[in-house]
Amino acid sequence: MEQDDRMRVSNLYSWDMGARTMRTLAVVFFPDSIPLPLQDAHDEIVGGQSIGETFKNADWKVEKRNLYFGELSPDAEFDGVYAAMGDIAAVNLAVHIYQLFVNKDHSRFLYATIAEVHHPDYQDLTELQSNYIDGTPVHVSAPEDVEAVLNDVIEVMQQY
């Protein structure tokens, strides 16, 4: 959907009765510099390839470190997102923020910080957190280390 050196925005969707319905809005934040061993995979990813598939095909192991589970309150400025989600009413949307690491040959690199905002019929906050058993708590307010990421996600949603 949208991409630059710092960020990639993707609409992960399904088809429902001939209509494309967004199930997840994914906002990927790349680090300021990409480690050299990841550069070829990164070039494919910024060329439009799937992050997970690209690293899997290059024999990297992908690991998520959960940072935040929470909800975004209804907001009239999210109308474009609600429309892409099938013209749903303004509702709370579950959000998951995590760091994506890749591992291979005794090397481990942080590749991106990813925020996923989910359609309420796809995953609500309880379902989302139940998919992860690492004990990351549900947050009512964002901890300082993810506040900037959450603010950037909100900005993307307002411009959608």
C-alpha cells in the first residue's frame, strides 16, 4: 500500500462475497540501517515480497518479541480503515506491537518493529492475546517504549 525507507504499510485482506475486506492493517517500521547479512532479503521485501516467506526461503528463523497488546478506541478519523474493513461501525480495534528478529548461523538481528491492527471479527483483544502464551500483559495505556510506534500507527490510520 505504502512504503518508504522507514515504514511499510500493508492491508492483509480476505475476499468475502466478492468484496475485499481488510482483516489486518500491518505497519512495519524498519531500523535506520539494515544489517548487511539481511540486505538481499530486505531488497526483496521492499520490492513487495512477504517478510515471513522471504526470510523462510533464505533459511532465516523468524522470532517475535511481543511488546504490546491493547486496543484503539473508536475514532471518526479512522473512517477509511473502517470502510476497508467492510464498512464496519466505529469500534475498538485490537492492536499488537512486536519486534521481529531473524536468526541464522549463530547471528541474530532485529529486522523490524511491527504493529498489527485487527478487524474485530478476525481477532479481538482477548483472542489476540490468547494466541501468545509468553505472558505479555494487555495494556490499557501504551508503555513509553511503544508510545511513538502507536502514535505513528494512529497517524497512518487517520490518513488511510
